[in-house]
Amino acid sequence: MAKRIFAAGLLISLVLLLFVGRLAWLQLLPGHLPAHAPAPGGRDGWKRMAVVQRQRSMVLDTGRGDFVDRYGKPITGETYSALAMFPVRPDTRGDREQLHALASVLEVTPNELQSRWDALEAPGFWHDGDEETPMRLTKDQADAIEKLNVEGIRVLPYRNRYISSFDAKHWIGFTSEHPEWLEAKHPDDLKAGRRKLSEQVGGSGLEKSLDSLLHGIGQTSVSYYMDARNAPLHGLDLRVRQPRNRYYPLQVVTTIDLELQNKLEAYADRMGLSEGAIVVLDTRNADIAAMVSRPKLHPGQFLSADGSEWENHAIKAVEPGSIYKLITAAAALEHRVAGRHETFHCDGEYGKYGLSCWKEGGHGDLSMEEGIAQSCNIVFATLAERLRAEELQRTAESLGVLERVGWHHDRAFGPFAHPLRLLEEEEEGKLFVDPGHADGGVMAQSGIGQRDVRMTPLQAANLIVTLLHRGAVMEPRLVSEIRYASGESMVKLKPRHAEQSWGRIGGGTADILLRSMEAVTDHGTGSSIRRGIWTVAGKSGTAEALRSGRYLNHQWFAGYGPTDSPRYAIAVLAANRPIGSGHQATKLFRGAMDIAAELESGKKGS
């Protein structure tokens, strides 16, 4: 009996030694892999193959925070069923009948299915043609695929960041891989494993300015386990890894009215706005209700020679033309170089600096208010020459058209370790290159919004809000709150007044300018848009600009409506238009205001 036990023990020991020896050989000596398996090479081949097996994974959700509009409608982020494919060996996938059925569901030929599957070197989603995002499966398609039980195929939930029904939006921006930026800005997070070089980071817009919070705490991925021969390991083939934290991903509540935004985007395209912007501000607090920029943004693509589609034209400063006459009038009234009822004479020529009025033969005698209504260059060149450069500069600063006006915080606060500016790409306005050398010609040309003067459509819309608030400058917001995934508030970004180092203009001055803008649409240069759903007021502008050796016009209109109870301030820029072409900005303003009026009426009715 004892001999039998000894013999059995000896046999078991020999078998174990054999397995240990085999394992040592695999670990320490160069291996010879089957022809159909990937060849990792080197004496660590089997170790590497083990790693390869563990890394056969794909990202389902980056964990990045999403954006919603002011009413909670999603702007980014949708989840739908997609087909995930793993590079398993052809002879393990399924029989001919199963594969033909799968090809039929995907509406491709069996040969195309096999060819695309054979070309896989890493797990990936099935794409329909040239679509950038994975093919969206219907419920019937998903059910049919799951019933086939084809190896290496799974129907999985895919998180699509940019909703397919919405155009890319400049103020949202885009994400891309940027390992150099991560290494420079977040070395500690990379070392600690909180961030990865391969992750998507914000490249522009809110995606960039809020990236420190949006990147989240980790991605959701799925791993498909296979053996060294690329065959599925049954019972261990699929594992999902995801962060378990009820607070993430975060949700950014914007001030945007998504329905208004989308309708204005469609309207701008329908009306042929090829370059420019439409900005809509809530007159109550300067919140940005809509911001449209054209040309359209196509993330990852350069469609023009100058890359202008990547620029947010709503926050890009260009020559403003005659809408700057509102600032000149305010300066003249505030510094008492002219009276409200003073009469000016326009015969069509200023007599110096090569300046003339747009109206041949001139306007005759007219007051300052009528000068605004008729956009008379002679009146405002005269007023500008009466002013000192610092007086016009101080008024422009008081009205918020020189500094960047978008919501910002100069110090770290709440979850932000650094100062925050929501619109990082916003440009400053400009009046003079050198105020100390502003002679009469510089003053006259600057007073009508030409020469070195620059303004953004956001500043123009905010100027209207400032006048409606009788000189108090607000900072337009794009974000009102950031929430945890649980719905609890992380931080609120409250409306803010801008710092006005030179004080604010008087309420009486603001009232005169507002009445003048009503005259513009009643019988002045904007009378063509007098009729509509709301009665509106505003100021038109046309600025001459030189682009690539060619003279073009920037056409502007900035105003508000309805005049009896202002709800929205809107600024429109139609940039680089041919000289002599119809005033597109004025038409776009009327249409944009009518769209806003219709939506407001619908909200009240519901």
C-alpha cells in the first residue's frame, strides 16, 4: 500500500515538474508562434502575448462631461447601440450561414464583411461607409445580431459625444489628442494615472476652458479576452471596466437656448451667410442665448486656405463702421462738446481727410439724433474732432467695447485651481494704435468706426445691453452652473457686472441713444425692417476693409426688441461682402428677431 502511494506521489511530482519546466521554457526562451498568430518576437514573446491578450479593449465612453442648454436639453452626448468587432481568427467566428446573416443585417456583402474584419488589427466599431461615428443600430438590427451568437461580435452601447443631428458649434469647440499639452500642463496627473496621454482634451471653446473639469475621472472600456491563437476564451471573453462614482461625469448647464440656436444656424445658412456671426443676448443679464459663427466648424478638417472656419467670428474683432457712432455720440454728450438739439449741416463732403457722406448731396441740416438715424458721416466726424483722444477712449472703455467682455474670474475659485475665462479665444476691441498721436484725421476716421477701430459682435450685442441697463456693463455668460452626475450643484457661475475703471455713462445719455436707435428703424437707414413680429430698434453699419489686396465691406446691425419691453439684444456681422451688395446684416437681424419672437410667443402659449 505504501509503495503504491509513493509511486502515485512520484508520478504527480514528475507531472508538476514537467509543467514547471514547460512554463520556464516559454518564459525564458524564444518561442515559435503559430503562423496565424501575431509575432511579438524576442525572448519575452509569450509575456508580450499575454499583455496583448489583456489589452484587446476599446473605449465605449470617455467619461467626459456633457453640455445641456438652459432648459436641460442635451447639446452633447448620446448613447446608442453599435456593433463592436474584435480581431478573432476567421475559423473561430462562426459558420457560413451565421456570417451571411450578419452581412445581411449590416447591408453589405459577405466578402466585404470578411475583408473588413480581416483587416482589423485592434478592436473597433463597425462604420457605415465614410461616417466618422459608428453605425447606429436599430433595435431590430441589434436583436438580430445578438441572436446570431457570432464570436468576436458584440452589440455594445456607444457614447457619441457630438450628437449627429447638431452641427459643430464654435463656442462648444472640439476635442483632440494633445499629448504634448498634457505633459506640459498635467505632469503630476499623468504620473499618478489620473490622466492618459491618449485621452481627448479640449482644443477650443468651452471644451478647452473647462477641460480641467470635463475630462472626468476615467473611461468606460470593454475587453475581449483571447488566447495566443486569437481564439475567444469562453467564459472570460468580455469584461467591462468603468469608474464607480455617482458624481461623474459632470454636466455643464449653458445659457444657450438650443432651439433658438439651431433655428438661427439654419436661418443663417438659408440666407447665405458665408462669413460672419449672429449673437443673441438676454437683455435681463447679458446671458448668451445663441451664438452662430460662419463658416461652419468641421473639427479635424481644413476646408479653406486661411482656416477661417476654425475661428469663432462672434468673438473676433473687425472694423465696426457706423455702429461705432453710438460710442462717438455718447462721448460727445458725456464730455459736453455737443448738445442734444444742436444742428449740424451735411452737404455730402467733409472737406478734409478725404471724408464724405454716404448720401450724395448730403442730408442738409440735422440733429445728433437724426445724425444717428441717417448714419451721417459728417455729423460724427465733426463730433470726433471736437473730442480729445482720451475722452473718446474713456467712453469706449466705459461702454465695454475695448476689453474682452465675456464672463471671467481673475482668481481661483470653487473647483477651479486657476483663473477662468469661459471664452478664451475672445479678442479685445481697439480704438487707437497710439492715442498720443491721434490728430484730427485719426479722430474723424475713428469717430465713424474706421481706421484702427475694431469690435467683436459679442461686444456689439453687449453694448446694446449696456445702453438698456443705462450704462451698467454686464459680462455675457455661456455657463450658469456645473452639476455632478447626481444632479447636485458643483459650482454656480453667477451673472457679473464688468469693472468700469472710468465709471459709467449717464442714464440720460443712454436714453438719447436708445431713442435714436428707434428712429433708425422708424425712418432712418433701418426703415426696411420696421415691420415684423416685434417692433425693433438698432443701428446699422458698413465698414470698408482691405483683404488680400481687395476692398470689401463688413456689414453690421446691432439692436434690440421689442422696443416697449426689450427681451433680446442681437448683433449681426456679415463679413467681407462685395462693395455695393445688399445689406445682408440688416435683413438677418430682422429675421433673427422674428425667430426669437416666435419662440417667445410659443413659450408663453405653452
